[in-house]
Amino acid sequence: MIKNPISTDIDLERDGVHHGHLKLPYSRDDSAWGSVLIPLAVVRNGTGPTALLTGGNHGDEYEGPIALLDLARNLDPKAVTGRVIILPMMNYPAVRAGRRTSPIDGGNLNRLFPGRPGGSTSEKIADYVTQSLLPLADIVVDIHSGGKTLSFLPFAACHHLPDHPELEARCTAAMLAFCAPYAVKLLEIDDQGMFDTVAETAGKTFVTTELGGGGTTTVQTLSIAKRGLRNVLRHAGILSGDLEAAPSQMLDVPDDRYFITARHNGMVEFLVDLGTEVKAGDLLARIYDLDATGRPPAEYHAACDGLVTGRHYPGLVQSGDTLALLAAVLDEQNL
Ligand code: CA
């Protein structure tokens, strides 16, 4: 059996606050016996549940890393019952490069789980998280945002898990405890290789988010991330006290009609902003041909009623890009 070469200088079983690294050997031209040092923190106080909090799964999404770096500095171990494992920049080479994927191996970490111990650097990270950190956790929060190419209404999310109603109920409760402005029950178009799927398959309570996007943060999205992380720790019984409540608007993405895919290359004009409610048939966007005047733009209409929850962010769009995400507006009883 191949052993994962990643090691850590932190004892995850010791009480107190510990800041250290995962050390991933990476031999290369500018560092023959070099390693990638991935920052890791643990805050532990006695026995109790363990939360695994991750960001930087994609390297151009910043609410997770910033809120988790803040939490690692400011979480008082005396206030903790159990353990909080904080991995703010999971795909560290991608975070360093400000890219979705790793510059070392092109790895899109959230498509490589459960990873391979003898694989590429990104695959080794995925394998270490799956084999060494995930089994310790009772609850997992993986903070995502839109990155450079997407922008979202700020939402916490969990998945439709029709074969596992008890797990879906646990994940839904944790998603609502996050208290983002929106809470989305999501159908993943392609769930293979995702951290989400690996965590859910292991029976872990799992919450993810999409908080803003465009490759930066706002005051609002960062405050949502910081509040949400502490709320989930309260929900898990790791921090005491009541949730800092801010009720979420419930949304549902039950099938792929809610994803609008661009089928043209060009320049995009959105006719609706994030947060607009649209009806089936409403005009959402036009894509203009860059090559000439006088040509009608391609028009994109909503296939169903819903709230505009996500959109392509840059001004230029390519065929195959997700142009927009709609979500059905629900009341809590239907979630
Ligand atoms: Ca992401």
C-alpha cells in the first residue's frame, strides 16, 4: 500500500491552540528537497465533537481563507468543547497563485476527491484530507465562493440526498444554522470527485457555501462567513450560546433546468441582476458577437420560474460556460 507523504507538525489530540502545517514534499527545479507547507490550525479543549473547517478548495475564492485565518487567531480554546480543525487554504498552491486550480499539476481539488496517496500534489492533498482529517470530524464546513468567473447571492448549501434522509436532515439543519441570507438545496450536476460527496458518503454532516464571487470579497460576504462559521460551531455544541440569527430565504435547485449554459462566444449583457425573481420565458441575457455590427445577439430565457442566484461574472463568455443559475423560492416546510 502506498503511504501518503504528507505529515504534520501539529498534535491534533493536544489541548490548546496550535498553529502549524501540513508538509507535502515537492521536489522541483528551485528546491530539490523542497516541500509545500500548507497552514493548519487546531483548537482543542477536552472531549467533544470535532469540526473540520476548510477554505481554499479553489484558490480564487477568498471568504473561506480570510474568515478561517481570522477564526484561527481569535477562537478562544476555553470557549471550545471538543475540537476545531482549521485548514484555510486547502489547495495551497492554487491559493498562492490566485487561481482556481493548482499551478503545479493543474489540479482542480474539488474534482479530485478522494485523491490518491501516490498521485499528483493535488491528489495527495485530497487523499490526506480524506484519510487523515475527515475521519476525525463530526461536522464539516467547506467555504466556497464564485471565484473569478462566477458571482452568487450569498448562500449556504447542502445536497439532495434522497437515499439518506437522516443525513440530509442533519445537513439541512447545519446549513440553516449557518444563517446565510439564502439557503440552497442543491442538485450537483456532477458530484464525482467532490469533497462534498466524499464527506457525505462517510456520513458526515456537511455544509458548503457560495458567498459572492468575482475573485474578491465584500464586507457583507466576509461578515456572513465569519458569523456562519461560529454559528455552525454553536449548532454542533462546540461553542456555547445561541445562534446569531438571521433567517435564510430557502431556495431549491432540483434539476438541471435551473442551470443556464452559454452556447455562444461573445460579450454578455445581463437583463436581470442577482436576486431578481423571474418567470419562465423571461429574457435573462444577451450574448453579442464580437465580429461585426448588425448581427442580432443570442438571447437566453429562463426555462422555469426562479430567483437569479448565480451568474457568469466576466464580461466575456464562452460557449459551455454556466451563464446563470436560477433557484426555486421555497417556504421552510418544503425544504
Ligand atoms: Ca468553488
